[in-house]
Amino acid sequence: MSGKDYEIRDDRFAGLIHKNAGPDTLWTGGRWTEGPAYLAAGRYLVWSDIPNNRIMRWDEMNGAVATFEQPCCNHNGHCVDGLGRLIACEHQGRCVSRYEVDGSKTILADSFNGKRFNSPNDVVVKSDGSVWFTDPSYGIDSDYEGDAAPMEQDGRHAYRIDPGGNISRVIDDMKQPNGLAFTPDEAFLYVSDTGRSHFPDHTPRIRRYPVEAGGTALGAGEDFVFCEQGVFDGFRVDTNGNIWSSAGDGIHCFAPDGTLLGKILLDEVVANLCFGGPKRNRLFICATTSIRAIYVRARGAVP
């Protein structure tokens, strides 16, 4: 089944959408929107407009959009920790930072083994308070989304910051690690690989890694799903374990068994998304130049 807003590949997808609810456009005017995060206490959404070096803010109560911070060190991904603090990946700062409740900023990690990170891209917080993030090279490849600079690390990897601030490398077998999310039970970590941008023969995919060592490390990964349109960039998981991922033609929804259930079709390439709203049943979507939102019959998983 297909329609203007949806493409249904599996009957299970019909139970995850409202066929009479299409996407809303909340804002336009970006160059490459990324890093959406919903802050429940204030009922507002923030996102990055990376080339314009700004963070934007949408107020759920009145629909107003304003600049949250500019310049912002070319932020990319964001997430919210268990205390409601905003965690940020900075391209220009080549670090992961945190906005404290008093408005100050703390640098959580900016180097590994004495060498600067490439350009932290996306981030997630586990229930134990550890921060997991990816470090591809997009922010140092040119001056468009950061500052062009040589790579100091020996590749593009993923890392974990423990609650005490110690940093460990958890993934070293990817071309360009990008979006990431835990399964609801935190037994697995999903990570997308957008390596096609630098390695043309590389097939865009999401890989799955078992969480081991008491939740502090990952086991050997495996390819989980492949992208049939564009690449998988950022994505989120709902409370039933379904994956809602960005793609070249909108959002692709996968069941926990890897079946492509269906798509939410959009007219722009999607970079990232997050669940939000009081019931966490609204998808906020970063679609190249715009921010879209759509209600679904699913709720976003939280640590």
C-alpha cells in the first residue's frame, strides 16, 4: 500500500501510524538541519542548523521559533540526559559538551589518548548516566560544517564517557559512524554507518552491537539493516523496539527483527528525528531545510 504520506510494506506499520495525520511543517529556512532534542520540562524543541552555526528553538505552546544560540561551534547531534540537561556534539569545538541547569557549559570530552576527536556527531545517554557518541570526520572535512583540519585519531570511531569522566573507545570497525540508539532494554546498541560519503562502494547500513561487560563495552557487531534510499543518518527507537530512521526519501520504520515495515514519505532528505510532546508520540523531523512533525501510534523509548 502507498499514499501521499505513507508507504506500507507490512501490516504492522498500519498499527503504528494515523493514516489521516500527515506531517506538519513547523519551520523552514535552514541549510542542513540536524540534532533535534525535545526538552519536556519546557515543552520546546531545539535543533542544529549546522552550516549557519546556530541552534534553533521551537516553543510547543505558541509555535514561536527563535535562535537559541549563535554562534554555537557548529553543533550537530543533541540528546537530553536523565536530569533534563542538554548534551551536545560540537563540530567546531571537536568535543561533547553539556548545558548545566545554571546555563553554564561543561566539556565532557574533547580528546582520546592525547589526540583531539574528529568532530563528534551524535550522542545518546544510557540509564547508568554514561554518554555514548560517534566521531566521524564531517566537521573537519571542510569549512562548511566546522573547521577544516587534519585528522588526529587513527580513524572514525565511537566512544563512551563513564559517569566519572573516563573515556573508552567502543567501536572501531566502521567507516563513518553516525546516528546511534539503544534498544529499550539496553541489550544492544544500534549505530548507522554513512561511509558512502567517503567510500563510494560502501553500502549504507545500521549495525547492531551487543552491550557487554556490565553495560560498559560492546561485543562484535553485525550488519542489521541496509538503506535502499540515500543513507541512514540519525534515528530513534520506540518503546516496542521499532527503529524510526532518517533516509533519503523520508523516515524508514523497521521492526526489531529487521523487517522494513513502512515509510513516512517526505519531499526532502531527512537527517535526524526525535520523539517528543507530552506523550512522546510525536516525531520531530529534521528535513534538510525544514522542521516537520507528525503524530504516530508509538512512543519514544527513554533510558
